[in-house]
Amino acid sequence: MNKKANTPLAILILTAVFFLIVGYAGLTFLTKGKEVKLMIQGASILESVYAEESQINLYIQTAATSAAKNTNLDSNPETIFIQNLKGELSKYKTGNVYILPELRLIEPQLKEENTNINEDTISITLRIKIDEKLEDEGYELLSAEYIYDKTFIGNLPEPPEEETS
């Protein structure tokens, strides 16, 4: 008779343990699914940062190449190069706003002390910062900040040849 009285208690304990295991497995499955989704979105934010880096580098390098070509070597070429570079970069503005917000952050760096002249090239070294955010329904899920230094080089024009008599 003692065995029959313990049977409902054993069934009750077995059922409770079963529901605890199923609940834990379900909860684990739900939370791991969010981590996988965030990891996939994390990869896409890195891809976005690298794509923007390439675009920024292309714009600045194009501007530096053109600015160097139009630099007069006779008097203070660093100042002329900086003025030319500012003019070239202004082509990437609509109104008063750059098409890429990161370009606005390099304007204060366009100084003579950041330039270097060699025999036939002029270069400028800039620190570039890219910020990307991944938001969902107004909440920031993930953010990436990428800061790097890059030197942009342009070829100086050929000096005019001296006439020989």
C-alpha cells in the first residue's frame, strides 16, 4: 500500500522536472537565436564600415591627385596644395554639407604641418574616423568606430624646363 501512495508524488516530481527541462531548452533556443542574428548583423556593419573607408579614400585620393597637379612650385607649394585640396574636396558637397559626413572631420586637419614634399610628390597624412550604428526601433543594437591614419600622395607637376640660348 505504501508503493501506491508514493506513485502520485513520483509522477508529480517527474512531470515538474520534464517541464523545467523543456522550459530551459526553449529559453536557451530563443536567446541563442538572438545572438546569431546579432552576429550576422555585426558582420554587415563591418562590411559597411569597410565600404565607407574605400569610398572616403577614393574621394580624398582623387582630390589630392588633382590638387597636386595644380600646385605651383615657385612659392610656398604646401599652402597652394592645401588651398587646392580644399577646393577639390568642396566638389563633394551638396550645398554646405559633404556627401559623406566623415569628410567634414578632415577639414581641420588640412594644414601645412600635415604635408610633406619630396622631389616629385606631395603628400598629406590625415586621421579618419568612421562611425556606424545599427538600430532597431530606435534602440542602438550595435555600433562600430573605426579610426585610421592614411597618407594621400599626389604627383607634382613637372618644373618648367629652362631655355638654353
